[in-house]
Amino acid sequence: MITRFDRQNLKDVRRKLDEALAVLTKETGVRFSVGNIRFTENTFRTRLEANVGGSSEAKEDKRYDTGLSMFGISRGLRGVLTDADIGATFKFGGKAYKIVGVKPRSHKFPILGQDARGKTYKFPLEQVVFGLGRKLPDTYINADDAADYARESRAEARAEGLVNRD
């Protein structure tokens, strides 16, 4: 009988919860998982997650909008990266990473890669393309070049008197 909660007896409680949820999973087909347990001397709380038709890892993979093919179009990369590249492995800094998604609003580090330990990192698009062993097309404009071009265009327009000076 438990008179107060501590780490040791909560390990036993978790084990018994997992066993009971495994039986329920067999009966219902719903996967259950118990989250971290927070406790005081008299109470504990945890998160119970139920998942129908798939694993919680599948949910994690959908966490980011993959949209690699649409992402590349706006940057002159039509066909260089496609949705089929999700899960592809590339090399960066001597380590292997797996492409897990894209952050289209991030100009400098838009590609999300995961290392062997499962930690997610942001990568520059150019490095991922090179890490996959591919070449960038001649039409490619990186974020820094696009910003420089915009600054130069504004300066030329001001010099010609086409735009008011700010």
C-alpha cells in the first residue's frame, strides 16, 4: 500500500498503468501512452495520450508543413527538392541528418533536419542541397543575394529620382 508518492513507487505505478493500458489497447485498438509524471507527497498527475490509427511518431512527423516542392518554386529551385526528399539523409559538418520538414517563412535556415539522437536542427537550403549530392540551378537566388539586389535596386531608383528618399 502506498502512503506517500516518491520516485520509486511511481515507477511501479507507471509500470502497472502501462500493463493495464496494453490490455485496453488490445481490446480497443487505440494506442495509449502515459506522459511525464509530476508529483507531490500526496498527489501525482500525468498526461494520458490516446492515438487511433498510427503512432505518435507519425503525428510528430506531421508537425511541420513539409511542402518542399512548393517551397523550392519561389526560390528558383523547381525540382531540386521535392516532397519525396522528406526522410532523405544528407551530410552536414561530418554528421548525417534526416530531412523532417521545412519552415517556409525562415529565409536563412528553412530546412529542418534530425540527427541520429532525434534532435531537430535548422539548416540553410544550400547546404542541404549540397549534402544530398545535388547542384543548385543557375536560376537560384539565395536570401542574402535577394536582399542585396533589393537594396541595390532601391539605391538606383533613388539616384535616378524615381523614388523619394527616406
